[in-house]
Amino acid sequence: MRARTTRDRLGRPPALLMVPAALATLLLLVPLVAMVAATNWQALPGHLTSQVALEALRLSLVTSTVAIVLCLLLGLPLAWLLARVDFRGRGALRALVTVPLVLPPVVAGVALRSAFGRTGVIGAPLLEWTGFAFPFTAYGVVLAHVFVSMPFVVIAIEGALRSADPRFDEAAATLGATRWTTFRRVTVPLALPGVIAGTVLGWARSLGEFGATITFNGNYPGRTQTMPTLIYVARQSDADAALSLSLVMLVVSIGVLVALRDHWLGTP
């Protein structure tokens, strides 16, 4: 009743705002609907169960899962540092964390090759000392995924940590808890929903990574070919197969939205 009274008092939404809003909705919705409508449903099972598709899907799931575990192990402490510790240069560090968000994916791949390639700053001595090289391996795919997904994890978790009342940390300290104990027993549990949301978001970003992966690792079936790179190749020779594989990624994306419904799809 109160919401209805408020709407009556504010009046009808102006067409000057509603028309662009409707156009924006159509712009986002129509391509997805068109892709689903253009899918060859009879050929779909064959495309999805082909050996190449299954290998690419397996590699995508494995590398994305390993990457998000590494992102969580490294990103959670970094997010805590940005949210809970005051130090000189914190703003610069936060800006550095966000750089991969705005960096073109191909440039990210070039940067990774400059650092971890066979002649890179780190890659060259690593190859000389151990005989191991990241490029063109599943390890390189994981590295590329970590690089592009880490900012999503750190930013989401930092926001969750900032929203958690720091007075609980102070209360734990007055009771004799060390900062490590407070982190494990108080800070992270309070921010756990945000941590989970950041993890899921980072995993989805990793699963959809394309540019940095193909630039740094190439596109070798069974070794570095993930679902996005397979879709790119299939689009040039078999449009139906590309649509079928794209449908899988669409379903995964919708699944992520459902998993994060309390954050993005909830009623305010």
C-alpha cells in the first residue's frame, strides 16, 4: 500500500526515460534470443558430445577451477590488505589491481608473454633452471585465467570486507585474539557471502576468458583449447557448431546469475 501511494505521488514514468530503457533492454536481450533461435537443435547433441568439444569443456572447467582456487588463495589476503590495513600507496595498489579489468585481453596476453614467455623476464630464467615453460601448456592457461580473473575476486571481496563492521575485529582484539585469529574467526565469516559471490564471479570470468589465453598459449586441441577458443575456431568453419557451443556458455552464464540472485536479482 505504501509503495502504491509513493508511485501515485511521483506520477507516471516519463516516456523520455522509458523509451531508451526499453531500447537498452532490447539491445541486450535480442542478440541472446536470436542466438538461441538460430541454434540447430537437432545437431546440438552431436556438437556437444564430439571429442573436441568434450576436451575443450573439460579443459575449461579444470583450468577455471584451479585458477579460481589460486585467485582465492592470493586474492583474499590482498583484498583484506586493501580493506583493513592503512598504508602508504594503498590507492596505487588498488588501481594496479584494477588494471587488468580495463586492459584489452590481447594486451594482457602480450604482457604475460613478456613476463612468463620463453624469453620473458621470469620465463627465461625459469626455463633455463627447470626446463619448464608456461606458454602452450595447461599451466599457461591457468596463469592467463588467474591474471584476468584476480581483479574480479579482489574487488568483490574487498567490498564485502569493507561492508563488514570493523568494530567486530576490534572487539576480538580486546578479547586477546591475534589478527590472524580475527581474520579466520571473525572477518572472513562476516564477509562470507561476498567472498562466495566474488569467487563465483571470478570463476565465470575465467571460464569465458579468450583473448589473453589464445595470445599467450595458442589454440591447441586437448592442450590449450578452451571452450571460447574452440567457439572462435568453429565459427569460421561450422556456424551451427559455434552456436551449439555458445549455448553452453550462455547456460553457464545464466547459472552464475542464479547463483548470485541474492546480490543482483533480489528485490531491493
